[in-house]
Amino acid sequence: MKRITTFSLILLLLVPAMAIGADFDYAHYEALLKHHVRPAVKVDGISVNAVDYTSLARDAKNPGSDYSLLLRNLAAFYPASLKSREEKIAFWVNVYNIAALKTIVDHYPVDSIRSKKINWLGLPWNREAITVGGKEYSLGEIENDILLDTFKDLRIHFGINCASVSCADLRPEPYRAAILFKQLEEQGIRLLADPKKGMRIDRERNTVYLSQIFKFDKKHFDALGGGALNFSLPYLQSAEREMIQRGAFKVDYLDYDWKVNDSKNAR
């Protein structure tokens, strides 16, 4: 066995755990969600896990808050150290959701992530939103280039939240590798059970109305999921699934509410 030299030992002590394959520490993110997310409130008559952006924006000014420490840790964390597919998907879904929160906080108060205060064209997806490992990333880059194009897993759509009422809900806990697919399955079931923003069957018109999430990424749902309706079937109640399988339903889309998922909008 080779003897560990003093120099090697010093290197081992200096190299942080995150550089040798450890997962990201989500403690600050978990605390942030616990303190600032209000589950199952109504905004525009739609059930949503709302965020107390007023208090979160206040925390952003405190360098010792969970919000500030989370962003600092992400800026210093190198995602190349993540090993498993599940670790990578969970990490980048969490990063997307944190970046969406940060986008709202950076410009707060705003009524929508598509506010002209954020991007004058109402298209915030390509603006740099968050720093990870010393590199800046946009929401569009995280969603498309990193998550969907790399992992080609459509369940990712159930996890990412664009800080809007009609998005799949912001989960009030971090995504974690060990339970990632269970979490995403629960998210899919919850979204599609909501007739206001997930799925509604109109038997008179022989039409299934789906979330526009399926329309926004139609090319991937068609190519990888056999179409949005086919992809949705495993997440439905058995009666709904059997009804759709027996019939010849058309697909249309529900209205999409871009209002920010802010708890102050709750009624």
C-alpha cells in the first residue's frame, strides 16, 4: 500500500466534499421552502402552493438568511461532481425552481414572471438568472439544454415551476435523488387531478383539455411520450383513464394563468 504523503494529506483536507462526488446540501433550500411556501391556497380560483415573496424579498437583503446562503452555496458548487442520473436531475430541477424564485425576488414586486420589469418583451427565459459553479444560467438553458435535451425524461415537466399559477406546483420540499421519481409521480398525479390547470374531460365535446405545459413542449411529448394524452394516462384515476382509452377524444388546452404564485394574491 502506498504511503500517503504529507502533501497528499493536505490536498485531501483542502478539497471540499462537493468536489469529490458529494450531493448538494439542500438544508437551506428545505428551510426556505418550509418558511415561505403556503400549500394549497387559491389564486384566481386555482389551487396553488403559493410563495410569500414579501418575506422572501426581505430575506434576500440579509446575507445570513437561508436564501442568501443557498445562492452562495450554489455559486460555489460544481455540478460536474454529481454522479448519478437521479442526483443530476434532482439538482437541476431544484436549481430551476430556485432560479424562478430568484427572478421574482430580484424584481419584486411584479405581477408575473413575464412582467416587462423582468424582460421588456415578456420573455424571461433567456436572461441569466442564477450562478452555479461560477457560471451563469438562464431558465431556458436549465430547462431545455440541461434537463430535457440531456435526460429526455418528460416527468421533469411535473417538477419545474415557473413561479406562475398554472405551472405544476412548487413542491414544498427539495427534490432528492433517492425519492426523485416518486416525487415526480406525485406531482403528475396532483397536476392532472386539477381541472383548472391540469386536465378536464368534456364528454359532450369529446375533448380532453390539458395543461398548456403539454403544448409548450409538444415536440418532446410527441416524440418521447406518444403524444400528450398518451403520456398522461398513467397519472389519471382509473375511471378517467378507461374513459379516454375507450373513446376517441380530441386534445385542446386549458387557459394558462401567468400570474405570479404569490401568497398575497390568495383569496
